[in-house]
Amino acid sequence: MKTKSFNPDRDVADWDGPTVRYDLFKEVTVCFVIVLILVAALSAIFSSPDEHPVTVKSWSAADPADFLQTAIAELSETSATGTYGPPYTATCGLCQKIGPVSLESLAGTRIAIDTAQDFVIGPLLTLPNAPALDAAIATFKAASAKQQASWESAYATIAASPSFTGSNVKAGAYGPVGPMMSQLLAMARSGALDGALLASPQLYNTNYTKPLLFIQDGGYLASLADAQNLGGDQWGMMNETGSYPGQAWLWLYTLWYQVPPMNTSSNGDAEVWAIMMALTLLLALVPFIPGLRSIPRWTRLYRLVWRRHYRSLQ
Amino acid sequence: MTVTSTEPKVAVSPNDRPTWTGRFRARAVGTFPPEKLLPDRQPTYVASWIYIFGALTLAAFGVVLLSGAVLAIEGPAWWHNSSVGLYFNSAHLWGTELFFFFMVIHLWGKFFMAAWRGRRRATWITGVLAFAISIATAFTGYLSQQNFDSEWIGTQAKDGINATGAGAFWNVLNFGQMLLWHVLLLPLIVAVVIGVHVLQVRRHGVVPPFATSRAVAAAPAIAGPAAGDTGFGEDKPAVGGDGFDLDAGVAGDTILATSDPGALGDAASNTESATTATQEGGATP
Amino acid sequence: MPHILSALVNLNHPGHYLHWGAVQISVANLIVILLMLVTFVLALVLPFPHGKAASRRDAKAPATTPTGEQADGSTEP
């Protein structure tokens, strides 16, 4: 048989020594009962958080200015989703890369979103008995891209002004975009836009991509999240709403988002994922890595674990 | 010491070709004889509270599965409108918090015991795998809450996942997809990985303590697995293991310090550790 | 029934966060992490109940497997 040298960080001889009576089933049962009691108690004492989600309806009521600023960005396809790139749109606004490779682009546009059609025009066309609106939409669609952009830009400018509330739209060169936006706001406030965004040709739908992308394109959701320290630059990945403990095990993942260069990089997400994949691999391969696998022997914490055994050798 | 075969003789009639079933049974029973699969004895060095954290993690996993099953009985919207539902949601959440609590302490303990030693690398790797996949499972759970938290988590996490290209196939904003991954696919994968992990522990036993220098200096070279064995291979007993006389060892932490090839039995390289062992003054029984 | 099952301690209020330079952590998470560290240390230092140790001879008593391996995984010399 081939022999090799003994490495204390890799090898250990099989145990040839004394044993004691041990009850595996009893240990597992006792542990189960302990955990059951702990969980039952923690649940009774602390319960769990359940904050109501933001809907397009609640958003448009709470912050109509932000809603309309987002809506015009969706129509002009300049919103975060509109310029995202794969998997939502074909054109890479900011396709993240590691070096020269953009895995995002390679995967392709498999969840195609046309923000103008899906978030604005499509839902507006579902409104019944609205001939003026239908005419405005027809006018918009028939206009040239340059004309559309001009109307959108004018509306976006007025919507961005600090005094804009959504209901105080001054007269301007918005063309049909003005009435489209005000109808969209009314639709949002009634709850009909939530429904339209989720509508499916086959009735049943469990895919919330459209309403969620629309909502997160605005600033309202993020402002609520920041108020609860859930933001990406607030170690938010670890946190939970309210005063509940969150996901402490994500500390290392979120740490990288707080430090340069990832915290300001446009490829930040890709970079952090790459780092975490590498570190996870490193953890899995500790047994093979000299130095790293020697840390237990160097730190000597094992002396506490096996102190009875070492005493028995004397 | 003789090298014993781990393969029992397969009881087949001389005229029968071995069946898949028979071969699998022989291999399974050979690798996991009943006394190994369900032991009622354990080495004396297993004498620390740190050893219960694996079982506590498993117990928490069980509570998570049970509370999750109750939530599944009534469907994903139940807990928003029912206080009983909210209670079981809380049980599911706190079970998960305890699951990670115990798992990480288990990881810390196993790291500082260098529990991968002695062909236990597969045990370590499956443990890390279980950790990583559990994180993904918890993540899909957070996505399935259908509340503000899941809204925020989904819309934020999509950027990270999209950056890897996986977002085109695994849509965190698709509640139906994420719920099915959470309730079926990921728990199944976690359970299988945990199963392999536990079977590895049963197969190789709990890792023995670091040996002391005097004992190792007396041991011949360990006839370990063939080159290329990554610890995933068959359980082969070490030749010369009875020379590894732990009872003759000295209390203390003077571990064999060298990992040079052929260093075993080399007095020169063991000089420092031998000297220290003498100073410690232990007597050889 | 609903009252019996509602929380005794209401955590549904804005959390408290501690800041050290770039590090920001919720009090709840900090408590969890500290509890983990304390639990780990206690697990290492708290005395473990003594079991009755068998002699080596008893450990090699004939409860052997067909392969000759012991219940504890050791092999016959």
C-alpha cells in the first residue's frame, strides 16, 4: 500500500480507544424538544413582522409627484427598468461586468419589459368609456419619436419641479402626454392600475414582475426602506423591518457593498457576487488549503473541546 | 494489524449474476453496518457541549419544516389574516433564526476541531454546501412573504442576481416561481445534502483529537488512501493505526509540527516537539 | 383566541441602530451575534457530564460488524 507522510492538519489516525454509552435517538429527541420549546416561546413573546406592502394605489396616494415622475420616465423608457438591459430590455444601459465578461448580457432578454407599453399605454387602454383618452393615446402613438420625446421631456421637467404635487400641472407643451399622465394617476389611485399590471390573459397570475418593477422605479419604496435601515448602503441586507433580528448570516455579503470600490462601482453587484462565490469556495476547500487548515492547530481552541481526553492521557 | 475488507460477501447463488439491488445492498451495508448507522457507543473524547450543535441544527430544521408544512396547509396568504397563521409564521421565522444560530456555532466548533481531518473532507464540504443552500432557501422564504419586506428584498436582490445572468432564469419577482423553489425544490436539496453530511459522519465517526507529539513520533507512516483520493472515496482503515498510541501521549498541545514528506519517525524534525514533551513530564504508561 | 396568540413584546416599532464608522448594526442583530458568541464560549467551557468509560477491552467486545469494524469506527488490530 502506498504510504504518505502524516500531516496533522489533514490526517488523523482512526480511534482505537475506549468508548462510552451513547444514545443517538435520545440526543436528537431532547434537542428537538428544546428547540420546539424555544421556538414556541419566541413566537409567543415576539411574534413576527408583517408590514403592508406598497401598492401602486398606496404609492400614488402617498406621493403622487413621485408616481408621476416615475410614470413619465416609464413612458419615455428612461426609468431604471427602461434602461436596465438584460433580462428586461435588449439595450444595455448598465450591463454589469466582471472584467470583459457580462454574464447578464449572455443570458439575454428573457423577461422582456416594454415600460411604455406595459406600464402606461397598455393599462390606460383597458379603461372603458374613455374616448378622449383613447384619442390622446392614438395621437401619441402616431407621432414621431422626436415629437414624443419633446412632449415627454416637457412633462418630465414640470414633474421634477419641487412644487409639483401631481394635481397642479401647469399648462404646457405636453400634447397628449398630459391627459395620459393624469388619467394614469386616477387609475392608480382607484387601484385599477394594480390590477391592470397584474392582469393575465389566462386569468391566473402569480408573477408580480411588472407591478414590482414599476414601484421600485420610483423613489417612494426606497424612502420607506431607508427609513427602516434596509438600504443597500445601510447594511440593509442584514436587517428586518421594525426591531426584529434579521439575517445576521448575511453580514459578509452586505459588508462588501459598504466598502470601496464596490460601494461606488457601477459593476458593484457583479463584483460582490464574484467575491462571495470565491469566499464560499474557499470555505468549502479549507481542508485542502495549507495555512488556512492549520488555523485550528495554531489557535489551540481544541484544547478546551478535548481537555478531558488530554487529561486522561496523563 | 491486518487490513480488513469493508465489503461483506454478497450472498448469491453461484449461478446468479449479481443484481443492481444486491450490489447496492452489499455496498450500503458494507459502508453503513447497523452499528455504525445507529451507534449506541461513542469515543470518550466526545465530551463537550459543542458536540450537540449539529443535532440542535437538525432539530431546528425539523421545526422549520413542520411549521412550514402548517403554513402550506392553509396557503401563502393565510398568515396575513389569521392570528393562528401569524403564530405559525412566527414559528417558521424563529425556527429559521435558531437554525442559522445553531448551524454557525456548529461550523465554528467544527472548524476549530479541524473536523475535516482523516478522510472527512466530504463531511466538511457537504456542511458548507448545506450552509450556502440554506441561505438560498431562507432567501426564497423572505421573498414569499407577500409584504413590504419581500417587496424590498426582491426588488433589491434582483440586481445582484441579474448581474450573474441567473436572473433571466430565476426571477425573484415571480412569486409563484420563488414559492415553489422555497417550498419544494430547495428544502429537498437541503435535506439531501444534510442527509449525505450526516451519513458521512456516521461513516467516518466523529473526528479524533489532535494527537500529541510523543504518540506521533512513535507511529509509523500512515498508509493512507492512494494518491488522488480526495476524501470522497471508500473508507479504508489506516495501517499502523495501533502504533498511534494515544494512551501513551502527553497532555498538552505539542502537536507534530512538521508536514515534510518522510518526516515521520525522523527524530531530527521531531526534536523540538520531543523536547517539549519531555519538559511537560508526562509518563508513558 | 387572537389575544392569546398576539405578541407579548411588540417589536413592530422602528429599530435602534448602532454606528461605528462604516459599520451599522441593529440592536436586535447585535444581541443575536453576542448570544452566539456567548453560547459558543459556554459550549466550550461548561463541564460535560461524565459518562462511564468502558475499558478498551469492552470497546472491542464482539458487537462487531461483518466487516470487522467497531461500532465506533475503529478497526480490529
